[in-house]
Amino acid sequence: YATITYIAALDHILLQSSGSGVTCEPAPVTLEACQDPQCTALSTMPVTVTLSPSSGWSQNPVTFTGSTTVYLSSTAAQTVTLGTSSVSPAPTGSSPQCNPAGCGFTFSDAGFIISDSAGGASVTIPTQVAGKPSATYYLRAVKKGTGTSACVPALYGPQTINMAYACDNPATCYGANEMIVNGSSPATIQRNDGGSTTLNYSPVPMTFDSSGNALFTLIYADVGQVELHAQTTVNGAQLTGASNAFVVKPDHFALSGVQCGDGTIVPSSIAGPPYTSASKFCRAGKSFSVTVTAENAVTNNPTPSYGKETPVQGVTLASTLVAPLPPPSGSGDNPTLMLADGTSPAVVGNGTADSGTFSGGTATAHLASNEVGIIDLTPSVSSLGSSNGVTGTLLNNVGRFSADQFNVTIGVGNFQPTDGSFTYLGQDFTYNSQPQITIEALSAATPSLSPQQLLNYQGDFWMLGTNMANDTSATISKGFQYKDSASTYSCPTSSSCSTLTSPTASISYGDTSSADGKLTLSGVHAGDTFNYRRPSTH
């Protein structure tokens, strides 16, 4: 029999709830199997959890992968402590953990619950998008009926409900009230930092039907993990209720301020394809800056709390090759973005010198491309806690990234003797091994990387001139020079050396489509011969 061993980590079990409920309605509790102490990812292996208290659960024990929701009931008004009596496989970290902290859950005979339907069960509010109205929810005002365990309405008709939101992560709210609850009419509600023992509320007009249901939506212009609270007093009795802690994520990320370290601003538009006429923007390996802004949906305003969460959620920038495309016949390379110090990946807002730090929802990073060409940039975050990630707005046609330097290697070659080990005066001779020039296009060095060969420097993007023609200047006719060892005369500066013949063809790059950033050129062509007669005057 085969033994299956799971290697996916389980750090702890996280119990998420509203912290309060009513005795006439089961309350949802979400279980998450966290891979790491911050619960930035969920475990991918099955987990079996036995919950405490030992009774009142809709299912106990429960086996799940990643996350699941169970329900807890109590017919008595009391405070219980949520926990686990056993977990298999055993967590490696401190477990369980709870949100709200402390793991207490208070049942009352009357209160508010949040549902997604009239008369429906209490629900967990899922991840929201900053600046977008939520789905329609119902604030249900209920109490335990006389002589029954069922819920009956606690409110009817127009009411003013005190409502507030509390910031859970980051625990410090941005310095303005960013949440609107729309019941009978929109109302901005009061913010409260996480851990506040006394909440500050704002009045919200709501209308309850005969079953105690009041429709509402909410919209949060900022991001983070927050809780919604409701409170009122009826005949001297206080009704309270709260949502679960739910994540609000940015609608998108916007890119701006793309500028090379030498001050060159990326062109606003590039003619193409094939983009070969694009002007140079920045050299491969050299630093260029990019500003990333986390924005909401309606006004495209920055979400000021982004980057203040724990742990900080940096934004990854990915590149997609635009040109040369389709890839050259060689091994054309999709440029890899890196931080300016040469380290990968290119993550903005992690707090390092090159990554930058978010402030007011905006961060500027210093990056580098390891290749030449033109690219598209896409910002993204794969996940925000255990919620889905965000993909930002594509920034088209960033470039042209060019070669930083060229490594030139010269091979002088060797003549082939015509008769054994020598050649007679006046006798034609050729090269045995031809003289060659090897040109290699390289990126700039970074603090952690030496210059790298540029694989995309080929085809239409081989920009080092178009033809290496012979130098026809007065001093070096046809690009060749000869000096007689027995004289100070050099050919062709002396007419007496006119009997020395040399090739007449130009030296060209030829086919660069598979150059991979490196070409070897020869100045001698098939059939080229040399002939020398020493002048009689010497």
C-alpha cells in the first residue's frame, strides 16, 4: 500500500466570526486553515478539526480543505469561547487564532443579524471592492419569541439605527470616514480604530418591514479588513450586532511616472509594429522608476490604507514582450523585470530602498529590465489575505530598452604559407584562419549582476548601425594597413606599396535574425588573396 504524505504547511486554524449573535438564530463561523502565521495563503491539504464548545455546532468534527463555514447555536444568552479541541494534522504554529481576537462569542436574546435575504440566516460578507456598492443585504432586528426558540421581529417601520465600522487590518483607520451605508437614504458612518472598547456611531435611517427586515447596501472607498456594527435601544433594551471582518480590496492598480534614471520619460506613444523606429528610453540593466497607485472603482481615487496592512501586500509588476515579436528565430527572451539592485521579483511597496513604501495608496519603485525591446507592464497582487487578488491596468509599450554596452573581441587570424612554411615574393597567399571581430551586446551591471548578454538584440532590433563598410579614409584605404618590417613606410600611405592588393568587398552584418545579441564578423571573403613585392628602393 502506498503512503500519501502531505507536505503543504498548516500553521494554525483561524476562526472568523462576528463575535455576537442571537439565541433564536444559528451564527456562522468561518474556519480557515492557514499556511503561515499571517494567513496570507490557505493550506491545500485536508484538515479535520474538532471544535469547542463541544455542542451547538451544525457539524463537529469537520473536515475541509482551505476554508469552510459552520454554524453555532445557543438557546441561552451567554458568552462562549470558540476554539478547537483537536486538529489533524497538527498545526505547527500557535493555534487556534480568532477574529475578533479573544475568541469570545456573545449570544443575546435580541439583536441585529445581517442576512442576504428577508428572513434569511446570518451570512458572512465576502470580499468587497473599494468604491463599488455591495450586494443588497438585510439588517434583521430580531428577538427570541415568548414560549418559542424562533426569532420574531424586534423593530418595524422607519427607524434610526446607530452604525459604525471598525478597522481590523490595518488597525488604524485612515483619517476620514470612508464608509457609506445606504438604507432609506445614504449616510456616512463613523470610523473606529481596531481594538476600540467603545465605538463611535453615526445615525442611519432605515425602514423595517413587518418581519423586521431592513434593506441596505454599503460602499467603502478605502481598503483593508473592516467590520460593520449596528446598535439601537428599544424599550430600554439594547440591540447590537456586527458583521464578520471582511476584506475590501482595490478595484485596480494604475501605473504612472515611468522615467529612466537619466531623466528620460517613457514616450507617451510608440509607432508600430514593428516598433523599430522607437527612440531609446532606457538601457537594459539601468534603473527606471515606476509609480503604482491602488485605486477605487468609482472615482479612481487612491485607497490610502493600501500598503499599511500586516503583512504588507506589495504589488508585483510583470512584463510581456511587445517587440521584437513574434520572437526572433533565435532564442528571443521575454524581459524579466527586477529591482534596480538586480534582485527579483519586481515587487513595488515592500519597504526596501528600491521597492519603495506605500503612502496614501501610492508607491514608487526603482526597477530594471534585463533585456532590450518594448514591453507591456501589468501590476497585480495574487491574493489579499485569503481573498482573491487584483490585476491592475495594463501599461502599453514601455521602451525602447536598448543595449548598454558592447564587448568587442578581435581575432587577428593567421596567413597560410603558399609553399610549405613560406611564400615567395610576388606569390599569392591567403588566410589560414581569418581575422574576426565578435560583437556582443550587453546589459549594464547591477549591484548583484554582472553585464548579461542581450538575447533580444537581433533581427530588426540589432541597432548597431546597418553596415560595417570598409573605412575609405585617406589613411586606411579599404580598411587594411600593412607595414614593411624593413622600413618605416606603411601601406597604403606610401605609393610605393601599391603592389599590395586587398579585398574590395564591404563587411556587413548579414542575417541577424538569430544573433542572440552576439555576431562574429570576418573582413576576408572567399577567394580573397594577397600579393606582396618589396619595393626596390627598400
